[in-house]
Amino acid sequence: SQKIEQNSEALNIQEGKTATLTCNYTNYSPAYLQWYRQDPGRGPVFLLLIRENEKEKRKERLKVTFDTTLKQSLFHITASQPADSATYLCALLTGGGNKLTFGTGTQLKVEL
Amino acid sequence: GAGVSQSPSNKVTEKGKDVELRCDPISGHTALYWYRQSLGQGLEFLIYFQGNSAPDKSGLPSDRFSAERTGGSVSTLTIQRTQQEDSAVYLCASDLGETQYFGPGTRLLVL
């Protein structure tokens, strides 16, 4: 069966450290993968998109890697700040249009 | 407004009643999506519109759920004879390219 897995346990890290979140998938061959941020009571907000032929993508303090052999994406936030605390969702392109299938998300908490 | 808007923001209804949820996408966005997010769960795809047609409605959980889109703009999601398990946040998103822009959601509580 098709599955997208993100660590369901919350990740607590200290301010200034690098946060690394994992997204694993099975039985998909997505053309691209996206990462979204979701704050409580709000809709997800797009952060980064990485294509199947790209290994790494960066945007400011964010870095995403995509390994289609391992079927895994890693999402890094460097020099983390308390304002980075949120739930982070990975999503794969899985259908017509830009139909996305989302993981359940990982909650990140950055502590002072 | 510049973003996707949804109404109502909150809806409390009694089991068995019908509810209608509305989504106003970003102007000019041709694609529109409905998702459902239950407490502590990921987003569950419901239906996708391209213009006014719905090429993919595979995620609608039962025939109590229906959606339409008119004028290539506003969309309504209707749930008939609501059940308690329909309680969730219903999110709408629109896109013009590869990035989806989400609305704030409608929080539905079925008592």
C-alpha cells in the first residue's frame, strides 16, 4: 500500500541548533515533493518544492534533500528560532493537476 | 483579499443536519482542492476542481459529500445528514502552478 511517514513524535530542540525532520514514503514515484508549515488554527503554508531530479534545495535557513532511491526527504532548519515552532508537513504529487498526498506532520518545538 | 478565504470559520451543527462550506480561491487560480483534517491527523484529499469540472473526486468519503464550483471561482462543499465522524477542519486550497495556497479552514463540529 502507499504510505507517507513522518515522525509522529514531537521534536524538541534548543534555539540555535539545526532541526532535521524526516519524510519517508513507499510505493510512490512522485515528480516532486513539497514541504509546508502549519501553525495551530491555520492552513498549511508552502515552504519548498524539490523535484525528483534534484538532490538538494535551499531557501534562507531551510534546506531540503530528496533521495528517490531511499524514498526519503530530509528537511533542515539551521539556526533554529522559537518562531520556527510549528508542525511541518511533507506532501507528494500523486495525481492529476497538482493533487498532493500529505504526511501526518511532525511538530517542532524550539526552546530558548 | 489576496488569499484564499473560507466561510464560516466555525460551524456547530446537530447530527443529521446538512451543512454547506464555502471557499473563495485566489482570483485567477484555475485549480481548487478540498481537504479534511481530523484532530492530530494529516490532510485527507477530498476533491479537485480544474475550472468548474472535478476530474478527481476520489477522496469524497461517502455519497453524503458533494461539491461544486461555479464560474471557475467559488466552490461549495456540502455534507448531507451530518454524522459525528464528519467533525474536522475542512481546508480549501487553490493553485495556478505547483504551489497550493490554503485557506484558514472551516472547523465543523457535529453534536
